Amino acid sequence: MSHDTISRWLKSRCFRPKDLWRLVETSIDKKSPCVLIADDTLIAKTRSKKIEMVHYQYSGNEHDVIAGISLVNLLWHNLTTVESILIDYRIYDKDSDGKTKNTHFSEMLALAKKRGIKPEAVAMDAWYSSLDNLKSIRSHGWVWVTTLRKNRIVNRNIQLNKLDISEEGTLIHLRGYGWVTVFKFIGSVQKSVSYLKLKKRGMTYEKSII
């Protein structure tokens, strides 16, 4: 199939998030244990001078602010088969709809629950670790796993990086939310330090690498 044929097909279709769900719904085993993974992607448009929905945003790949179209993505990850499927997405364009990335994130989670998905946890990076988002996940009866910035204030006005975190995890109080368990990981590249925050069901938890 030629490039022109593919281009004409793409231009002839208006592909919306609900269309994506129709395509993948039959592949989602709602009885299998799963997690939902939220992340965003920036499609670089550095050579484009004027395109709708293009904004200057930070790119993790480029380690700089570049022009691009930002997508907020929600993946379903099967813990049994280790299969990941994109089930929802939103285009971040606050100028047109007034919605932030956090608003899109919250709306996609609510829709996932409406569709009958019951994750063991919701995993996301520090960008989505605001109190509003954490409380939104809790309102669905779900648990979550996320990273924390080292200067986040916990317990009685203490920065996270000032605490001694045990290998088994340390129970801390997240101001405005409640008690959570934190793990500390030291990366191999430039000995970077990451703090993994885990909200537990009751007093038991399981830790797994996704």
C-alpha cells in the first residue's frame, strides 16, 4: 500500500477516543488482574510554524521545551499476560476546551470505571500525583502507584529527601491526603534517586515491576 493511499485514508477519517475503544474493547479481559497506566506523549512539530493544537511544552526525549502536540494516554496492562493496550487518549489543547492534563486524566479514569474496568492499581508519574488526582482515584475505590518529587512536604513539614526510607518501605503522612507507603530507588545513571509512593488497601500491599 502506497504512502499516498495511507495519507488519504487518514485524512478521510475522524478518529476519536471512542473509536479507539470500539477497536480494542474485545481484547480487554475484564476478569484478569490489571493496572491502568497514565502517561503523556509529545508529538514533535518543530518544523511547523502554524498548526492547530501545537504548543510549546517540555519534552522528556529532547530534555527541552519544543513545539508539539501533546496526548494524554491511558493504557490497560494485563498482569497475567503482561500485555499492554491503549484504551483511551485525549489531545491536550487548553485553548480549545479549557481542560488541563489533570482534567483529562480524571475524566479518563471515570470513563474506564464506567466501562467496567477494575484495576489492581493506577500507575502514573509525578505530573499526575496532585492531591486532587489521588483523591479522585480513591473515590473510585482504587489504589495507586506514583513517583514523588524529592522536595515534597510530608509528615510534620519535612522534605521527603530528608527522611530515612527503609528498603521495605516507610509509612509517611501525605499532607492533605493521609498515610501512604514510600520506597526509595537509586538509579544507575548518575545515581539518580526516585521515590515511589504506594497507597495501600488496609495494611497489606504487593510490589511489582511493570
